[in-house]
Amino acid sequence: MSTIQVHNLRKVFPNGHEALKDLSFSIAPGTLVSIIGRSGAGKSTLLRCLNGILTATSGTIRINDIEVTAASPQERRELRRRIGFVYQEYNLVDRSTAFRNVLAGRLGQMPGLQSVLGVFPQADRMIALSCLDRVQLLHKAGQRADRLSGGEKQRVAIARALAQQPWLILADEPVASLDPELAHEVMRFLRAAATDTGLPVLVNIHDVALAQEYSDRIIGIAEGLVAFDGPPAELTRDVLRRVYRRDPRTLVGAEHMTPQSALALGGSLGDVAN
Ligand SMILES: Nc1ncnc2c1ncn2[C@@H]1O[C@H](COP(=O)(O)OP(=O)(O)OP(=O)(O)O)[C@@H](O)[C@H]1O
Ligand SMILES: [Mg+2]
């Protein structure tokens, strides 16, 4: 059973922006943890560090006893195969069927030639079908992805992630494009991925009420730091204020910026001064 352990994680982008300052937490198998925080707090940066798209500046991430931050190329490949990622915009192949999209989750586990030819063994087909069944979409297996509703698309994306037989699932705002009813439905299936499959599931989410309803635990990030880490019941108004507060120093990055101050910041904004 996998655990995720993050220790003193820091991420500074090449332009000098420190998106993650110092994050530490661990996530046990079978738990759904929601990450909340205002826009720009560093939620997506955290998930991208976890799945290895971004390299941490310092600190450590351990997934299933592989240290992501010091992984060999082979370990990195294995990790990528074993991390199910669910995106806000589904990332399905529109012209392929729901079944084919889920089957794509098996690609990482197949030998090179078979995956190039797109020839899937019977066992992989069975895995794909059972994953579709788990999101209650077996009856839509043959339907083209672009003819599915938003909620169904996201359930196919969850099934595809499950078909990877992943060590964990990361979801970056998986319900942001859905109406409230479908959002509940998708959260229920993510919840089931944690409870029934015993996976750690990490969800970036803006809807605090949904986070409270479906999570075992909530981590609030503010300005690249953990501002809250605890059960939903402890997420009081005061705590929320702390999580969603704005550091006065960042105001110059938003509505308080004028063309003059942008010019004065020069290099740190890229090439506006040149
Ligand atoms: N490649 C990059 N280079 C420089 N800065 C970046 C880069 N990616 C993200 N940032 C900055 O890092 C900060 C955190 O971004 P991130 O996308 O993690 O925020 P977020 O919490 O996911 O926000 P949202 O809720 O809007 O999705 C933001 O200020 C963003 O502009
Ligand atoms: Mg984001």
C-alpha cells in the first residue's frame, strides 16, 4: 500500500517565483485528501512536483518508498506509469470510445511493440471494462468520448486512471467544469477509489463544501505554505480566513499593479522592461 511523504518541499521557478516555500505532510493509503487555497497558492505546482512533471528545488517526496526527488530514470518511468492523473478538462481522445480511452490507461504497462501496435491483450481489456464498471459506465463503453456528458467524461478519466493500477491518484480541479450535481457524482467515485481500492487520492479543489463532504482530511495552502492540515470538522471560519488570506506583499502582483510598477519590476516580470 502506498503512502505519499512530502518533506520540506520547495519549488522556485526559473523566473525566481517561489511557488512552494516549505511543505511537509504525508498521506496514508485509502485516504482522500483535498487541497484548498486561493488561486496561485501553489496547488497545481504541488501536484506537478508529485508526478514528476516539475522538479522540486529542494526537499523530498517519497511515493511507495521511491524518492521522487532522487529517482533514477527507470524509477521515474515506473512512477509516471503508477500515478493516475485526473485533469479538469478530462484529456480524453474525443474520437475514441470510452472503452478505448480507458484502455489507454494500460499502455504504460505494456511491452513497447504491443503498445505501438495498439494490440491489447485480453487481460488488459478485462481490466479496462471492470474499471468502466466501477464508475458505472459499462453501458457507455462503445460511445465516443465527445458524445459523453461532462460528468461521464470525468468518470471515464477516473476509470482510465484506475486502469493504470496506480499507486495513487492525483486530481487537479476535477469538478471545476461540472455543475453541482455532477460534481458530487465525480467526488463520490474519487472517494470510492480511496475507500474501495485503498489508494491515496489527492484532489485540488476550490469548492470548500465539497471538500468537506468527501475528504478524510483537508490541507489548506496559502502562499506556498501549509496553513491548515486536519479533518473537515476543524475547518472553521477562522481557519478558512487564514487559508484564503492574501499576503500584502503579493498585492503588487495583482490589482495594485500599474503599468509603472510593472515597468519598475522589470526583469522579474520577464521582458516587459526591454
Ligand atoms: N512555470 C511557471 N513559471 C513561473 N511561475 C509559475 C509557473 N507555474 C506557476 N507559476 C506561479 O506559481 C504560483 C502558483 O501557481 P499554481 O498553478 O500552483 O497555483 P494554484 O494554487 O494551482 O492556482 P489555481 O487555483 O488558480 O489553479 C502562481 O503565482 C503562478 O503564477
Ligand atoms: Mg491550479
